[in-house]
Amino acid sequence: MVGNLTERATKLKRIFVEPKLPIELMPLRDLAHNLWWSWHHEAIELFHSIDPGQFEKANYNPLALLDGLGIERAQELLKNADFMARMKSVLEQFQAYMDQKPEKKHPRVAYFCMEYGLHQSLRLYSGGLGVLAGDYLKEVSDRHFPMVAVGLLYRYGYFQQSISLHGEQIHQLEAARFTQLPLLPVRDAHGEWVKIHVTIGQRTVWAKAWLLNVGRVPLYLLDTDIDDNMWEDRGLTHQLYGGDNENRLKQEILLGIGGVRLLQALREKPDLYHLNEGHAAFLGLERLRYYIKTEQFTFEEALEMVRATQLFTTHTPVPAGHDSFTETLLRTYLFDYLYDLDIPWETFVAMGRLTAQDATEPFSMSHFALRTSAEANGVSRLHGEVSRRMFNDLYPDYNYAEIHIGHVTNSVHFDTWISPQWAALYRQAFGKDFDQRQNNPELWAKIYEVPDATIAEIRTVLKKRLLDWVRRALREDLTRRGENPRTIFEITNAIQDGALVIGFARRFATYKRATLLFTNEQRLASIVNNADRPVIFLFAGKAHPADKGGQEYIRAIYNITKKPAFAGKVIFLENYGMEMAKLLVQGVDVWLNTPTRPKEASGTSGMKAVLNGVLNFSVLDGWWVEGYRPGAGWALPEHETYSDPTLQNELDAETIYNLLETEIIPAYFEQNEQGICQKWIGFIKKNIAEIAPHFVMKRMLDDYNTRYYEKLWRRSQHLTKNQYHTLRELVDWKNRVRRAWPSIDLVSLDAPDTYNHSLPLGEPFEARVALNLQTLSSSDIGVEVVFLSRRTETELELVEIHELELVHQKGTIATYSCNFTPQRAGVFEYGFRVFPQHPLLAHRQDFPLVRWL
């Protein structure tokens, strides 16, 4: 039949039957065009109830579901009074949400990110960075915070994963159908599609703009896959993190430079710019161009203005993880751009290097972002410290503890990751104002008043839902791989609802040590094969196509799952995505995380688990350093015992086995006469009460606003007063100080003779410094003594700093003195340094001139 049809294909004609909903159901399509529905359980359930099977097949995409809705089913829905009533209720909630007016005035922030994890059907993300960005936009929308977001629209996005019969990761790219996504063309006043262009090398590349509504937040996405471009340039937005380093550079030019041009084309005028990772750092370059070309600023004035309104968030804890490009590659794509700006090439390249004159040093996007942003932060308390150490070389005259890089610990969006059962319980138990006060620990403490049986029932329901899904997914995956039907039956039948279920799901980078659990297979086999205390380990995650080490970890774990001792006890679930993540973080009992210290910048999957009463078992790294509470989870030590990775892995594996055998498993299976484990429920209550309120996205947004947005906004408003008069005064002052700095002379320095005499504890340290300031004023500088303690040959720990007071000034000679009593005994190193000071400096590294005396 197929052959006959093929032979006679010339007689066949094509017809397009356009999807059309009854007018009464048309509001469903409007609702589906705003991602608000994706984090409101009533809206999700509304779409799910139309056709549960088709909704799942459509990747939980309501627009694809509605496109496939037949006449018969549509008529059934119209006649279903309950469905129509629920639709009306959801639409009223949505309209009320969109009509709500903001309560407070905040700065309008332009948020730039390479990826956004908003929903599984939108392939705009690869992992934690994107999901964090997506969660942030949702919270910004919920709090009615003024923000506009910018990104790239990927035709294929990140790859879809399947696993071969032998455990190899197979990368599959599937083109998105934009007509079935909640994307709207961005049109100008004349109805024309808004397009911007950037020069990439010798070619002009055009990109059209799409709008994705995330509640109240507009997310604009650039798309180069249009007829205006050559094929090579059309592919620029095909894949997220696809191609080589040259392609990455072109994508980052498009995101940074093109993103700013798009906002200008839309007449958006943000007060501040927030770079979520260094991929978007070239936005600073385009903003420099605007101030130089349009506002007629000097380079120094333009840089001051750009810096004053820009925040850089770094998510990477190791230097190798930061994007960098050779000067040769940069010159190919940006030389003409810089030439047009009259900015010396050497000046630009130096902004991305540690050593300006070193032509072999690559250009770091993170260094450039730091030098064009007044403020910067890491994504956990520990990562903030790691970042200060990592970027200390940019400010060599300061100890790492003095570097201005702060932190805002990542968090998760409550309504996206909470199960409906827990959400209903929290809102009932915590009070009507819970949604507005999600980060208030007093409300979460009310969990202690909830009966143990209620919590146990929710946990049982969610775990059963997970394991039922695991059985079904395994049957489908194993059948597709051609596994023996008997093997499939034995594996799925071995999964017991009453087992302790431990989950490990994340990006398969080697530093996350996914295979650590299998260091001693015999020991692990004895743990999972205890008939009275069954244990199941669920693994999921993708390795980047270029990460052969990560792919090898997947293959190793998959092959372990096929061993008789681990069949149905260790399971690898393929094609990890947001919907699977929800099932896992809501359904497992324990969330396992075993990164190499201190390479976990933050991590957020464990936070999602906390919200759903799941206990964490993790290395004290990233967020868990702040989150861990004894009796509410388990921890491996923060610091390594061995420098040899093999020995450290063996120690960590033994610690995991011991904690499982002696604490975790016995506690889980210790049940009373009603079948409830009061001890375990106690862990869950403490987990919810003491950890959860600190890792909801409301707290993170509040932190960004109070620590950075408001601070930047106030200072930038002051600088722009009187047509930038204050800004120009500050730039003139910096230039004057910079010119005079080398001429400062030390006249005299009187300090204790510490070479020949010790200073008894309790006695004062007195010093007097005289300086010839030449053309500078004493108000231009400060003098301080810095005490440090040497920890190693290369590392100094900051102990204390004391600023010297100006005693008197005669002509150009200024005299300073100090008198204080050290509070610690020990061997210290100290020195005197001079630094510039001005009330409008953002911090010391805003103008990092230092003179050691």
C-alpha cells in the first residue's frame, strides 16, 4: 500500500485543516499564550483534564494540545458544566493577576541570560542556570517587580537524550514548532516585525524579535533563522551551547550587543542591567557605544555610567568554566566595531585580561563583566567567597576578603516546584497571608502543629505517583531498546512502593561525582538487597555532548543497573527534564548530592526537594553549607581530608555507606503501630520549618533588591543629576587623582620596631605617617594599616584594618596617626597603604589605585 501511494504521489494533494476552537473555548488559547498557567495548579489541571494522555504526549504544551483537539471532544467540554465552571474560575484568577497594580516603585531592570528554564515544552535551557533564570522571572512577575528580560530563541534548543542498549548517550535534536509555542511576533507601530542587526565579522546579521509573556514579565527573544541571513548566520540561534568556541562568541555578541539594540528599538529604557552570567557581557560594550555616539560622552564618562547601572552575577566556581576567547578570534569579529567607537583596541582587550600587555592571555568575559559592572555577586555564601578568591588577581593590592563581590544565594520558585498536596497544606496551615510572606520562618514553623499522619499520607501519595511513573517509563524505554520482556518484568516488578527511595538527578559533569556511590559495589549491593529494608536509587541527568567524561559516567551507571544485584534497585531514567524533575523532587525520600568541594556554586534541586518534605544528603558545598541543620538532613564534611582525589572519593563513599546503614535506613523503617515513622516525620517537619523559608525565590528577589538594585539605582540617579554634572565631576576627580597618584611621596613613617621587639598583648600599636600629597588634597586619600596572618606561602588571611586619622596638614605635607590595641596574639604581617576616597565611589575596587608604603 505504501509503495503504491508513493508511486502515485503525483495524484495526491495536500490540505491543511486549520485548528479552530469553538468561540466559547477560545479563552483557553489566550490563557495558553501566557506562561502564568504553568505555575498555577488549577490552570495546569484544567488543561490536563482536556485529555490527560494527549497532554503528556504534547510535552505538557497546552497550545499543541488545543491544536489537536477534535470537534467531538470540544463539544463534550462545552457540555461539561464542571469544566466550563473551572475554566471561568481560572480565567478570572488570571485576569485579576494581570490587572493588579504594583504597590511600590522600584527601578526597572533589564535581565539578560543565555538560557531560561520556564517550561519543558520551551527548549530554551540546558540546566540549573536556565531553570534559576526562569524561576526568577516567575517570582518577579508574582511580586509585580518592573523587569524586562532578553535572551535567544533556539530552534532546536538543547538536545533530547536517549540511552542505547549498551548505555551510550544519544543526542537528538528536534526542531521546535514555533506556531505551537506561546510566542508572539514583536511588531512596530506600522505592523512590521521588529528586527535588529549586528555586525559579526564582515557580515550584517539580522534577528527578529519574539515576545514570550511570563506572567507580567516580557521576555524578548532574538531569532536569526530568517531569510534575511545567510545559512551560516541562520544557524546562530539553532542550538543552545552548540558548536565551537567561535560560534559561542557569535552567540554572545548577538545576545549582548543585539539585546541592547532590541531594547532601544522597543524604546525600553531600563534603569539597571543585570547580567546573569558572563555570556551577556558584551551588552556593556553596546551601552558604551550608545553613550559615546548618542550622548557624546568621553570613554571614561561612558564607562562610569555603564558601570553605575550594571550588576554581574557569576555562577561559575572554577576559572576554566568562564568563557574566554583568543585575541585573534575577537579581532575577527569586533575590531571594526571598536574602530567605529574610537576606542583603542588595546584598551578594550585589556578590560578582559589580568595582564593588559600579555597578547597570549585570552579575553575573559567574566573579567570584562566585572570591569563594566559596579556590583557583582556569587550565588551562595560559599560561592561568594570562592569568587572573591578567584577574582582576587584583578585587585592584587587587596586581600580576597576585601573584594566587593558579595552573594545572593539562589532559591526556587515556590509554585513551580511545590506539589498540589503540599501547597494546599501550607496555605491552610500557614494562614491567608502566606503567599505574600513566603520567606517568613514564623509561618513555616506552624508545620510542627500538623498531625504526623497528614504528612505521612502526602509523602505516601507522592512516592506512589513517582514509582508508578518510573515503572511505566522503564517499560517504554527498555522495550524501545529491545530488552528481553522477562528482564523488563523482573526489573519493574522489583520496584517496591515501601522502599526508601533516594534520588540523584542533575547535569552529569564529572565534578558532581555521580559514580561515587558505586565505589564499593559489594557494600552497596548489601544495602539495596536487604529484604526487610528495601532501598532504591534513581538516577537521571544529561552530559554535554562534548563532555566525554560525563557520558562515561552515564554509561557506567546504566551498565550497573543491568547487573542482577542492582536490577530494579538502581535505575537510570533517560531524558531528564523539568517534568521529571518535579516528580523526583516531590516523590523521593532523600535527595543525594556528592559534588567535589568547592565546585558546586549553589545547586537548587535540593531546595525543591526541601519544599516537598524530602530530606537532603549532601556534601557541605554550595547552598547546603547554609541550609544544613542537624536532624533535618545529612551532610558530608565541607573540607577535604585528602589532596589525592582517589583517597577522598573512597573516604566520602565510606561515609555515605555508614550513614545509610547506621542512621538513614534505620530511621526510615522505624515505624509505630499505626505504620508511621515519627522520627522520620520529625526530620521532615524540621526540614520544612528551619530550611524551606530561606530558599524560596521571594527571599532571593528581596536580597537582590535590597543589596544591589536599590543601591545601584540610588547612586546612578545621583550621578545623572543636572544633566550628568555629578557624573562628570566624579570622572574628572578620578582622572586628576590617577595623574597625581605616582607623585605621592612618603616623607616619614614611625612605627614600632617589630623586627627587634615583640608587642605584648594589651599594649597599643602606635604609628605616624607623613606624606607629600603634591597636587592632591587630604580629602582625596585615606591611609590605613592592614594586619594579615600567613596561612600558607601564597595565602594571607585578613585579620584587621585600622584607618589612620589626619593629624594636621601643612602645605602639601599631611600627617596621619593611629593608636589601637591588637586583640589577638600571634605572628602577623602588616603594612601601610594609601587609597583614594570619594563619597560617590561604589566601593574600593570601583577605583582600585593603591600605594603601599
